Amino acid sequence: MKKFYLTLALLGFLGAANAQVDTLFWDDLNGETWDIDPNQGDILITERGNRIRFGSSGGTDPFLPANYNDDLAYSYDLDAQLDYGGRPETWFRSLAFADSDTIQFDGLLGSNSWFDVPGKAANYFILPAMYATADMVVSWYSAPFQTPLYLDGYKVVVSTETNSPYDFTDTIFSASEFVSFNGGDSANFASYTFNPVANSFIHGQDGNFVEPGENSVARLIAKLRPFSVNVGTFDGGKFVGKTIYIAFVHDSEDDNLISIDNILVTGTKVDNTSNEEVSADVVGLFPNPATNDVNISIKLDNSASSSIQIIDATGKVVASKNSNLINGYSQVNMDISNLSAGIYTVKVTSAEKSYTRKLIKK
């Protein structure tokens, strides 16, 4: 009963705080048991209906993700190192570390960086594909097992290519890990070295979301803390109009444990699951950038009635036209003089499939 009421309360708050915004992904990672997908036994179905595939073998696993528009979430261990405590090598289901958190949170994902042979973790929890709009926000809770001594760090990263762990090149959030204790007052965070140093969060440094440790002032017990990042406005909106993947990467070296919980992604839902970002020989735009109008050249294998839409960064269709396109190349002109300057998506939908290209309006 506790779990039911807490979930309703959280969703009610999120709904009030994000009026007119769609939920693109949500999982509180609760539930006594998760179902097994009857068609794919390696996939677990969470209480919220999300499907997660678990894989671990240092990059040789056949379930290593490397797909575009993948609707699965993945928990993947890229380091393939043995856990010192015999825990699973990927992100795994667990309870909160702090005693007070176990009252509020029924389940979460944990990850370990304490190995039989000291080394660096590389555990990825990868969310399904999502279309990024200007109002996209990712929110979550996280807590290391302890701080400042052997504090675990992690990153939130984005890929605009596939969901392969090797394609995540943009870091949108970073939490520092413990590197060394330099002597002096072990209760003072200034006595430690953490990494990364710049633009990175250090859990417990501000005195919040921690509990006293049983044995040492250097081993405060960390509590789950909320975070959020505006994905749509990150780095000038570089992800807007693209299919992206968001991943939580535990990359600490020889520390202890980290946890994540209550993962929520909101934004404007755009039905582009069948879209394919294509080259100019399939859908061409000229001029691009454009000022008053744009000519759209479209190559089809068969004649078909097609819809051409121009979609803004929030997912709103701002211009559209239906046209009968012939086998081979067709050209359609669209007036964009009334559109504001910015980045738009041109979406061409025919009986064959949907295609998208990016358009810059000057």
C-alpha cells in the first residue's frame, strides 16, 4: 500500500509541474517481481511495463545494443570484471542503501565498482529511443553507498547515433568519484581528491542527503537525491529534432556502489518511430538554410500519395501539404516565410515509410 500511494503522489506532482507535457519514459523500478517476456526470456518486464534486456560479457555478448529506434532498455556490463561481493556485474535490482530511504523507495537499480581485481567499472543503463524536442527533460534520483571515502561517481550521457555503448559521446551530467584521501580532517571534503573536478556534482559536499555512518565520519551514508537536466536546451539545443538515447554510466574505479531510481523523461511526444533520417539523394532540401520557401525533392520507388510536414522543435506541425508523388524524383515547394528562425524537421510520409531531414530557417 505504501508503494501505491507514493507512486500516485509522485505522478500527481509531476503532472502538476509539467502540465501539457508528455511522459516519454517513466519507471520507479518498484515491484516484488518483474515478469519475463514470454517471447524473449532474457528480457524482464518491469511493473511499469518497460522491457529491459540484461547483458554482460565485455562487449562480446550477442545482446550488446547497437540499434536505431530501439524500444528496449538495456542494462549492460562493458567491463566484464568480477564483483567482489558476488553481486551481478550489470546494473541490478536492489533496495536503497540508506535506512531512511528504504521507507520511501521500494526498489532501484544498483551498480558496483568494487571488483576482485581493482579496476574501472563500465556499466550502462540505456533508455529506449526517444525523439528530442525543445522541452525534453530527464529527471532521476541517485545515491552512492557512502561519501566522501570511496564515493562512487557516474555520468548521464546521450547518443544521437545508436544505443551502442560506444556511441555515447555527449555528457549532460557528471557526478564525481573519490580518488584519494590526502590526510587531515577526514570529515572535511576538502581533504579529498575527486574526479572529475570541474562542473561535476559531489554527493554530500553541501551536507545534504546524507546520514551519519556507523563507523566513521569519512563514511557518511548517502541518501537518494533528485536531479534533472534540460535535454532540449543542452548545448544550444543540439539534440532537438533527433532520435536520441539517454544512458546512466557507472564508471568509477575501485570504489563501492551507486544507485539510480525514479527515472522520468518528459517532453512533447512525436510519433516518429518509423522515421528514417535519410541522405539528400532520397529527400533533398534546397536552399538549406532557407528564408522564404524551400524546395523538397523526394525519390520514391513507387508512385504514392504522400504527406509532407514541417515540424518545429516542440513537435508541433507548423506547415503541411499533401501531394501525389511519382515513381522516381518529385519536387514540392513549401512556403516558410511566416516561420520563426530555427531548426525544423521536414517529414515525408508515404505508403512506403516516413523519412525526415533537418531544415534550418534563417
